Amino acid sequence: MVPAPRPPRERDFTSTLRGPEVAARVGVWLGVCFTVAFLTGVWSHLYQNQPAWLTIPTRPVWLYRVTQGLHYLSGTAAVPLLLVKLYAVYPKLFADVPWRRMRDLTVHLLERASVALLVAAGIFQLATGVANSAQFYPWSFSFRATHYAVAWVAFGALVLHVAVKLPVIRSALTRPLDDGERPGTGLTRRGLVRVALGASAVAVVTVAGGTVPWLRRLSVFETHDGTGPQDVPINKSARRADVVGAALSPTYALEVVHGGTTRRVTLLELQRMPQHTARLPIACVEGWSAAGDWTGVRLRDLLDLVGAPAGSDVRVVSLQPHGPFRYSQVRGNLVQDPLTLVALRLNGSALSIDHGYPCRLIAPDRPGVLQTKWLGRIEVT
Amino acid sequence: MRTLRLTLGAAGVVLVLVGVYHLLARGLTNLVATAVWLAGGVVAHDAVLAPLVVLLGVALLPRLPSWSRGPAVAGFVVLLTVTLTAVPVLGRFGAKPDDPWLLPRPYGALWLGLALLVVAVVVAAALLRRHRSGQGAS
């Protein structure tokens, strides 16, 4: 007679690969990835929000490029690790619930809740992050704010999980990984840990070229391959920003405003001011980055035209009629920086319209979304 | 050990609460949309992906010759996990007609190339194992 079907129990899972030995070892690497992603993510958030108490450094010029690249790559590396980790602990989902004793039940349910929170937030962060890197948004929540909020939940749940599991982790890490097991699946525990790390490395290499150019030939799944107008990729075209008409207007002039003083600077006047060239990266929050040779007028030279005091904060406003990044704040230390330019040229030719013609902001160590394009107005605040 | 665990636990709870605060600050509509995705990820793994892996392990793995099982499992893990990280580019869901420089590659063909490479490595490793085990038996 066939026994009646019943839900699986923890002891039904017989593979020697499942268990704390693999979970703890893969978990250490997963913890490293989540920690790097959390710290670089909070860092990026500070760069974008520019809170008053924080002076963001302007050197090295590539600092944000590196931290955001790390964010993208540590998140990608975490995907195979998380899946193998979940494989190792999956039987725990079917563990017996101690219904009889109130105290045991409370502890058991609290532990399950903390793990559920970690798994939900962990999968959420990786899924939304990976989709965002390919500019795919199949949801209705605000990506940036929600990815940031859930990051705290995921990292907090991870710290809580380590606290709960510390004795299990210590015991698993001090035991030998292979204890004379006869693997039915053909893979040893050591083999599975190595495969998890290998898969993680492969996942990183398949996307890393978008931000580490010498890996480009291996990065089959990168979202940007280094091509773009004037050999630098873009994230938003002039057409999509609804800015073509305003940018090509024959009466275009850049307004520079300080208090009651407004100077209208035409493109010809901009071109006749002292020009400077700087090699600076565009480092996109979505993960890709690329360096270019930008030529234009120093922002502080423009502010001298309206007599703005040195070190003033400014707001640069785009010609684009809408969008959350229509304007951005430039703090005093960055305004004074000799590498902060209102760029007119890129890689030896006039700025293309998709890169922000007639002129755009380009500054050292700054997220790409804040390198405002199609500048219409510069206001001292 | 006890003090360390208590400190870590308390820090974890505080960090979670910071996240919850930020989530609540975005309003109810945002929270509901987020909750759907939070729960959806768990369901997709626990109720779809993990049972499928169990099923493959029970139904397919025992049918493979023992010398090929290790390499086959390794290849499966690499290909499955890397493919999952590539879903958004494979589907080209975020492609925009005005930005030909976004998602510029023939990702389907490249995925096929990667899959063939993984299969080739798996077959080579499996044959090597069979050769070695044959030598051990003779």
C-alpha cells in the first residue's frame, strides 16, 4: 500500500551536503558580501543626499567609482552564495515545531521569524539590485528609497542571525569539513563550498567589465560595453529627458545667479573663457563606470563672474523639464575644486546632445546622476 | 560569548528597526508593494526553486553514472546561479529604443556559449573521473 502523502520533515533530507558545515563556510563569504554591499550602499546614499554634517572628499577622483563598483560586484557575488546557503539550510524549514511547551515555542517562532526576515530581505536586495543594474523595474515601489530601507533590514537581520547562530557557526567551523562522508550526490561538502565560490567568481566576471574595463572580453552579461556617444556610455538620452528643443535653442545662454545678480553667458562666451581638461569618470549608481577627457570652464571661474564668495554652495539646474535629477547641489569644497568643470567637450570633440550639450557639470568623486547635464542655470545658495 | 551574542543581537534589532522606520516613512502604498516582493522572493525560493532542486536530485541524479555526478552537480550549480543573475539582461527588459548603448550584446547567444562551455568542462571532468576510477579498479 502506498503511504498517504504528508509534508516533508527535516530528517527526510538525507544529503550530507545539507547542514551547518556547508552553511557556516558559505555563510562567512555571504556575510562578507552583504557587509561590503551594505557599507558601500550607505556610502552611496550619503553621496547622493549630501547631508550638511558630512564633507564628501573630492580625492581620489575615482573613489565613488570604486565603492559603487564594489557595491555592484559584491551584490552579484552574493547571488550564488545565497542560493547554496539556502540549499544547505532548506531542511530547517520543515523542522519540528515544539507546540507543547510555551517557552520553547516562543524561542522557536522568534528564531524562525528572524530567519524569514533575513531570507526575505536578502532575496529582495539581490533581486532588485540585479534588475536595477539592467534598468528593469517590474515593481511599483520607489527603487532607491526601498532598496535603501530594506538594506538596513537585511543587514540587521544578518547581524541578529549571527548572534542567534554563533554557537552553531563556531562548532561547524572548528569541525573538519569532510568527516569521511560518502557523498550520494557525487559532490563532497568541500566540493560544494568550492563550487559555490567558483560560481560566485563566474557571476562577478560575467558582469565586471561594465566597471573594470580589462575584464570586458569575459563579461558576457555586462549591461554597457564601453561604447556610447563619444566612447562614453549614457544613462538618459536627450530625447527621453525632453530636452532636445531647449538644448539646441539658438538663444541658449547659461544663467549664473548670485543674490540679485544674474549673468547670462552664451555658448560662445563659455568657449572663450579659459579652458581646462580633466580625466574624470562617470560612475553610475547602476554599477557601470567609464572615464573620459572632459574640457570646459572651471565652475569657480563662472562664479567669479557674479562675485560669489569662495566656498559658496551652488545648485546646478538642467534645462530638462522634469525628473528627480533635474538639479543637483554642489557643495563648497567641490565648487572650489580646480577639476570641477562646466564641460563643453568630451574626448576631443564638442559634447554630444546625449552627454549634455551645450554644457554639463563634471566633478571629481561624484555619482553619475549628480553630474547634471544640459545646464541652464547655476544658482549660489 | 554571552555578552557578545547579546550585543550583536541588540545591534541587529536596532538596524532592522532603522530599516522598518525608513520603509514606513515611504507610506502605505510603497510598503504594500514592497511586502509583495519581500514575500514573493521567499515563495519563489522555498516553494518553487528549492523543491525543483530536490526533485532533480531525486529523479535525475541517481540515473547518472556515479563518476559523472560530481561534475554534473557542479556544472548545474554554476549555470543555474549565474543564469539567475543574468535574467534581466537575457530578457532585455530594460532596453530603451533611444539608448542603443544599453544592453548592447546578443545575450542569448552568449548565454548559449557559456552553457556549452560549462557542459564541455563537466563532460571533460566526468570522463577524467571515469578514466581514473577505471585505472583504480584494474
